[in-house]
Amino acid sequence: MEIQLWREILEPYEMAVDELVIKFRNLMTEYRKRGMYSPIEQVEGRVKRISSLLDKAQKKQIPVENIAGEIEDIAGIRIICQFVEDIDKVVEIIRSRQDMEVRKEKDYIHHAKESGYRSYHMIIYYTVHTLDGPKKLKAEIQIRTLAMNFWATIEHSLQYKYKKNMPEHVRERLLKAAEAIIVLDHEMSTVREEIMDAQNTYSVKSEVIADILNNIQNLYRTANKREVVKIQDEFYHLYQQDDMEQLIRFNKQLDIIAESYRAQSLN
């Protein structure tokens, strides 16, 4: 197949990956802006390289002209979660979306591969709109914890190094590491509520401080500088006390002051 034809085949998949990554990252941001815990911690995406496609086609005895129709992971999205429990939440989110149609699911969380690999895989249909019209494509979404992703990344690197012929002693060590990952994820789940509470508190504090600083910056353009410096000093004092209730109260008062100056400037 000519290189130009490969580009034409892969371009819609690149569009799909870009759009899906943005959508999942926006979802993550939306949770956090609302002061809610996000089940999504990180999102990554990639389009399979031509060399990888050829290798897979050869292994599965797929004719080159049928690659786009028969290989399901040309477009790949990886969603990383903090806790095992978050994986179920992300799966439900994907199932409920109108812009993604779930075709197939593989649960390697409860049914790990012999190698120790654990992850949740979903094959979806996703439509991109190109100059030639809409194209309905297949994409693979992998959902796993941070710990699972660390293990899978190392295992993938070793498989590449040993060309799928990994020495038995290395394989055994990887399997032991996979068992340790299960224990780690379980232990993290036991303190999940405490971690979520701490992260939510930090997220709320960050949002409040960002609002305060934004208001102070705007006041420099509309208010008396001496008054703004006084407000700024009061903010630094409250910040050093690390009292969230006072910071929230101060932010609300600052909103009123800022709105008052905005109304004056309009008049």
C-alpha cells in the first residue's frame, strides 16, 4: 500500500483520538470545577504506528486492505484512575454517552491475563466528521489504575526488548510484581475516602484562592490602589492562617466589592 493511502486511512483515526482525549479531559475538568472528585486522573491517546499495524496484521493473518476493518485498536485511548472503584464509574460514564457506542468489553481486572496484565478494555464506535463526510470508526479505550499502568508500561517495554520471547525468570518477576500491584490497589482502596476528602479540600482551596487573586488583579484596574493593597494584605494574612472558612467568607465579600466597582465603571 502506498504511503499516501496509509495517511488517508489514519487521518480520521487521528481526529478521533484528538476529539476523544479532549472530551475525557473536559469531563475531568468539569468534575473538579464543580468541587467533585473526578474518577478520571489522566487521559492519553495514540494512533497505532504503521509498523505496528503491519506486525499485527501479519500475526492475525489479516490482508493489508482489510486492516482498517478488522483491527480494533488503531485508535487507542488510555484512561488512568486512582482507585479500582473508579474504573466501574468510568465504564458507566462511557456506556451512558450518546456520542460513543460500546461494541465490546473485556474485563481484565477480575480476569487478569496469565502474564498478570490487568485493565478494562472497551471497543467503541465513534463518528468523526471529515471533508468527505462522517466516518464511523472503532476505537479501544483502556481503563486502569496508576499502579496497573505502571506495571503494563514496564511489561510492554520488556516484551519489545525480548521480541515476545521473554526469559522465564523475568516473566516470574513480572508476575510477582503484578500480585504486588493487586495488594497495593487494595490497600489504597481502604483509605480511598480519606484521600478523596483531602484532594477535594485542596481542589476547593485552589479554586477559592484563584478567584480571590483574579478579583484583586481586576481591582487594580478599577479601585483605589491604597484600598487594593489593604485587601491584598488581608488576603495574605488569611492565607497564612490557612482557615478555609475565613477564606471563603473573604472571597464572597471580595465578589461584592468587585461587582460594585464594575457597576461604577459601567455608569
